[in-house]
Amino acid sequence: MRRPVVAGNWKMNLTRGAAVDLVRSLAASLGPSDSSASVEIVVCPPYVYLEAVGQAVQGTSLRLGAQNVSDQPSGAFTGEISTAMLIDLGCQYVIVGHSERRTLMGETDEIVNRKVLAALAAGLTPIVCVGELLEERQRGQTSAVIRKQFEGSLAGISGEQMARIVIAYEPVWAIGTGQVATPAQAEEVHLDLRSLLRSRYNAAVADAVRIQYGGSVKADNAAELMGQADIDGALVGGASLKVGDFLAIVAAAGGH
Ligand code: PEP
């Protein structure tokens, strides 16, 4: 049984006060920390609010994640943030290879791979994003694109490390567009990912890895998506900024 994980990617939104208010409202509805809760819930604020949000999540069932990380341990990398800094602030998760970083910041599979390895070495759980562009889907290349991203972004990962990674399937055309993948479209790619895991590792690893769906997940479409056998939670952008919507998605994933 895989425990679903729902993560809110707040992107470059909110003020410090609004970020703390949001997490306090979530925590008040979710109740106190409960390690047996059926869904793992993660919030990923902008770097500059990690400390304040990290303090607000203490003693609650929410976990803290970052939206990005450097692949370098320290040194002359102006503007970058290391894994050790994230751990210092209480992060347990980090999103790696989000499509906005791949397309807007030029992150390649090789860069994503180095970040995944750095995150694992530090004890962070990477949420590794993969997903095809609309043109790639229209040309029937979805499976090939996902395979290439899987192989490149997750190169050199042992089976034991793989079981600690969360994969997020996020079709680029569905992110922030309101155009959600149908449950069947999403499940098809999740099954492809699971068979890639089975071929590279074994059935136990394929069964253990949690694969989230992301891309316009909302309160009213979450239940159908989460009802698919191979969808183990969601990576949520826009709807994670609204308390009621995010809680409804958590509930659809099987929690609270
Ligand atoms: C995301 O940014 O990962 C995302 C899925 O965004 P949205 O939910 O707004 O489509």
C-alpha cells in the first residue's frame, strides 16, 4: 500500500504574512501531528518564507518542502540554496525539475539528475517532475518523452534510493491552464512509469514508488484522478493557495 502524498507548490506567490496565515489555517483544519494519517501533506513556499512557514508547521501534520535546490554543496554560487540550508530550515522534501524550471530556467535532465542525487545524499525526499509538452502529446511522443526524462533525471539511482523518491507526472499543457488530463490519460502515463521502474529495478520498487499527478488539479476533479490505481497523490499549484480547495484535494487523496 502506497501512502499518497499531496504537495502544494506555492511558486512565487504570497507575502510572508499570507504564507503563515495559509499554513495556520491548513493546520487548524487538519488537526495535530499524526504520523498514521493516511495522506502525507507537504507545503512548498518560496525560499524566503521557508523559515516562517517551517515554524508554523511544527507540531502539525504538515511537512515542509522547497521548490528547488542547488546541486552544489557550498561556495561561489550566487543566489543558490544548498541541500544543507534546506535541512537547516526543517525541509524534508524538495521539488526538482519542475517544468517551469526546465522550460524557463533551462534545466536539463542532467542538471535535474545532479539535484536529485544531492537531495538524496542530504536525506531530502526529491519530488521529481516529468511531463510532455502539448506538441509532443499531439505527435504521439508522450511515452518516449517520459522515458527520456525518467532515464536522464533518474540516472545512477539505486533501487533503495528510488523507493525514497516521489515522481510527479505533470503534463506541461495541464500546468496552470485549467486543462486537466483525463484520469485515463494520467493513469496511462503512471502505468508507463511503473513499468519503467519494474524493468529497471523490480516489482517491489515499482510498487513502492509514489507517483503524483500534477496539472490543474482542483477540488472538483481531484477525486476522479486520485481514484486511479496508480495515482498516489497530487502536486498542486494554483489550488494549493486556497485553504478550502487544498483541503478538498487532500480529502480526495484519502485523508481527513
Ligand atoms: C504545478 O505547478 O506543479 C502545478 C501543477 O500547477 P497547477 O496546479 O496550477 O496547474
